[in-house]
Amino acid sequence: MTEAEWLAATDPRWMRGPVGCEMTERGQLLFASACCRRIWPLLPDARCRRAVVVREDYASGRVSKDVFNAALEAAGQALEEVRAVTPSAAVLGSDRRPEFAPRWAAGASVSSSWAGVALSAAHAEACARADTEGDRVTFLRVLAEEADLLRDVVGNPFRPVTFSPEWRTDTAAAVAAGMYESRDFAAMPILADALQDAGCDSADVLDHCRGPGPHVRGCWVVDLVLGKE
């Protein structure tokens, strides 16, 4: 994949950067959680929602692998319960109807593959909106929006940014930490101002902060400011 293809890609499943520039495990986990949070109302019960939250906490080093695995196991049980009451055709995506949305959503909450999460979440939204929008149109639109999420987490792997420690001022760190904890990234332009005041002259960093987004936990600029890997 070339840089131009990366920037224009509309399906996250096929987005691959240069050799040796793979997404970190933390990035994979947070991207997967971002896809699941898009379909939060479609998740069938608290076990699936907890799996999403614990995935984020595990990515941040706040819970152990055992806690993470237990949450996935509980969500897996929820998926089996949903499967028991929906036709098997939903697995094949051959019939996108609203009643199949919880099944795809539950599958997204337990998938071990970030690409699998993206696919399941897109199917869930397409099912949920099948009565009001063309299901394939919705499916492709969601994939394109997920591709934007992936670019927010990974950045541009063809143009890695060298982040100067001098830019990591108390003000910039406080703004970034507040957004990370609250999941409210409305202050990204303020972060850009703080970084610029600190001497940041990277157009990639400043343009990303001042751009339209979306921004989620794992945003590459916020992570650089917070020193997260």
C-alpha cells in the first residue's frame, strides 16, 4: 500500500503501512474498542459493554490479562445466547435485518482481531439501519468511517513524526490527559495551541489536532503528548 492509498482507503481491513511499521497491540485494542463504542446501543447486554471497557483498561495497563480474558469469556456467553435466538443466516450476512444487529454487535465485543471487530461492527450498523437506509450503503459508509478511526490511532505510517520532549508542557499534558480520560476530544484545537506555544512546528501534528477528526482513545497525537506507546 502506498501513502496515497493509505490516506484514501475506505476499508480498515486492508490498510497496511510500510513493512516494519505495524500497529501496536495497544493500538489494535483501542481501535477495536472505538469501533465497538460506535455501536454501543446495539450491544445486547452489560457483559458485552463490560468487555469493551475492559479491553480499553487492559490496553492502558489498568487490568490484568486474566481480567481481560474473563470479560471476553462473559461476552462470549452473551454472544451464544443471542445466537440461540437468531437464524444462522446472520453469520453469512445474507440477510441484514434489524433483529440481527445484536448478534453482530456481540461478535464485535468478543472478536480477537481488530479487523474482525471492524467487520462485525459495520454489519451491526447495517442491520440496525436496514429499514431506513440501503444496507450495503450503510455498510460501506461505516467501513469508511472506521478507516478514519484507524488513521486517528495510527497516524500516517509513511511519515513518522519525531516528537520533541520540549513540546510536552504541563499545559499540553493536562489537556491531553483530560481528553483521554473523558473520551471527549473537543479540546483538540486547544491542544494544538498549547503545542504550538511550546515550539511545536510539525504540520502533521498541528493539522491533525485542528482537523475534523474523528478522535478517540489511542489518537496518535494525544498518545505522543502523554508518552504512551
